[in-house]
Amino acid sequence: MEDVAEPRWLDQEQQETWIALAGMLVRLPAAIDAQLQRDAQLSHFEYQVLAGLSMAPERTLRMSVLASFAEGSLARLSQVVTRLEKRGWVRRTPDPADGRFTLAILTGTGMDKVVAAAPGHVAEVQRLVFDSLTKAQQRQLRDIGRRVVRAIDPNDPCLDGDPFRTDPPEQK
């Protein structure tokens, strides 16, 4: 009979940390989503899509890059972009550099929507996340977030500060 390795149980401090983190992972997105729904009639995912396009060169991204930035599947992004197109905030076009890809482009009215929604969103992020942390704790939170993301996906483009990178990072 084979020996089955004993699970690596969480110690008391790890368990308390995990419970706090899990609570934050559930409650923070819900709180951000509620603010955006109330004040801008946008879901958090819709806002991420619009904000991502607003920060991209020429307010244009390949759908696959935008899906990665917004932390959603290409199928989910496609559904959301269809809704945003109906509102006149985004349009799609084939990528002239490679017709196999589709570009999402933020329209002028889409940019107006991001500009109008951003102050309330940023105020809520400040209130919920940053106001109760020292600068040192903010840096620690950033570093912890990057370490966890790196464990999940070592090639995540946000890790090197370029969320719109399309090629894998150079190995160091």
C-alpha cells in the first residue's frame, strides 16, 4: 500500500490570513461593482474594458489583449463589447496588420463615459483600499499581489508594468 502524503494544513496564522484574504476577494469586487452600477450604470467588468481601452495607444486593443487586461475570457469580453457597441462606446474592426484578429476601439462617447465614471470609481478605490493603509502597506500589498499573480501566471503582462504587452517577457 502506498503512503499518501499528509496535506500541508494551514497553521493558525495562515488560516486567519486566508480567511481575511478570501473575504476581501469576495467583498471588494462586489463593493466596487455596486458603486459603478449605482453611479455610472456600469459593471466593474464593463468599466475595466472601457478604462483599458482609454489607456491603450490610440484607444485601440486587440480583443485578446483586452480580455487579458480585463481579466475575462474572450467569450465574456465579446458579449460585453456587443453591449458597449450598442451604447456607442466601443466599435470593432478587423486588425489591418493581421485580419485574424479583431480590434476594439473606444469611441469619443465611450471616452466621455470613462471620464465621467472615473472620479467616483477612483474615490471608492481610495476609500476601500488605500485610505486605511500606510504607504509601506500599499507597497507591500502591491508586492504581495504581484507574487500571488506570478505564482498563478508567470507570464501575466501586468507583472512587468505593461498590461498591453502581447509577447512573452524576456527570460531573466
